[in-house]
Amino acid sequence: MGKIIRLEKMQNLRDLGGERGYEGRRLREGKLFRAGRPGDGSEGDLKVLESLGTNLIIDLRSAEESTSKPDPPVPGATVKLITVSTDPVTGQAVHDRETVSVRERMSAMYRDIILGRASSEALGEVLRSILDNSEGVTLFHCTAGKDRTGIVSALVYELLGVPRERIIDDYMSTNECLRDFADALYARLISRMGREEITDEFTENFYDSMFVREEYILSMYDAIEEGFGGIEAYLESIFPGSRDAFRDAFLM
């Protein structure tokens, strides 16, 4: 599981390094980081990003999200916006907030990211950008660093041959990273609500949206299997001819 780096305000910063992948080789530490948006960070948090040697920050959010809460400058780092679209591609019905649960909508979003042409092209661009910066230090993020970021992290690990069970364990560790933040936000929300509004359903939906669930990442793998026949074929479709170079760059 990637090393968790605790910061003052910025959420979910982790070093992907240390995992064992193809042929038992270990992923280099201090090269690839994942996180929530740096715009939430304190001055001290941003200094940590600088101290890590970060020279490329990949923002996975939409242009609107990025404009609303832009990445602050980190000395020595370039910000690259590569939007991983979460627009529905498998039918609007599965995204209906009135009739579909949070868990079902989240699972559908993961499928849409894999099956959508624009989002798949963006994921390929993310992987190429990471490889192109293999001599530097890359941080990729979305908003909370859990869904779009979790998908990118899983694909990076798959490219490097990290065992699937380790990938899922790392994905699920997001909940540990976000626990204090989610609990504090929940407490603020219910302090402004009437007692009759604080139902079990409200609480369940809140945490289903704030946390990751194993079924979300499994829906990604199901979409890959159904749409492409397996992870190797999917990765080759979005990042052709680059697996060996990626492994040589990040495994030791």
C-alpha cells in the first residue's frame, strides 16, 4: 500500500512507491504521488510538495472545477490539465438521483470513465505524461483524490504488474485518509439540519459519496472485461506499445 503523507489541510497525499510489481521489482519511491486538490492545502502543505521535488502536477478535473478552485503555484512545478470526463455514456437512467442509489451512481460513473471515448483518451494522455516525466516527480489529483485519481492509480499499478489484490487494498486505503475530513464535514452538515432530516439513509448516502467502496473499483474492472476483454487489451488500447518502457522507468 502506498505511503500516506499527512498534511495540514490537503487530503489524501500518497506515494505510490514501494509496491512490488512485474518480476518482483519494486516501484521507485518518491516518483509518483496521488492526492486531493492542492488548492485545499496550506502554505506548509505546498512546501511539502516542493520538497518532494514535484515538477509536474496533473489535474484530472474539468475546466470548470479547475477554474473554480485552481491549483496554486508550487515552485518548480508545471500544472497540466487533463480532464477525465465523468459524463454519462451508458444511459442517463443509472444516474437518476431520484431513483438510483449513490452506490449505483458511483459504480456507473466508474464504468462511464472506462467506456467513454473522451475519458479513455484522457487516461492515455495521463499515462503518457507520467512516462514522459519519468526523470522527474509527478503528482496527479482530482478533487478528493479518490475516484478519478483512484482509477489512474489502479491503471498505473496494473501497468507495473502490481497484484490486483494489492491494487484494491491501496484503493480502499483512501477511506483511512479521508476519515477525519469526512467526519468533520458530516458533523458540520448535521449541525445545520433538523433532527427529522438526519436519517440512516442520509448518513449512508453521505459516506457512500465521500468514501470509496470496493464495488466501485470492481465496476471499473467489469467494464474493462466486458468492453475490451481484459486489462492488458484495455491498456494497450489507450497507451499502445508503452508497457515495457513504463516498467523500465518506474520499477527497479
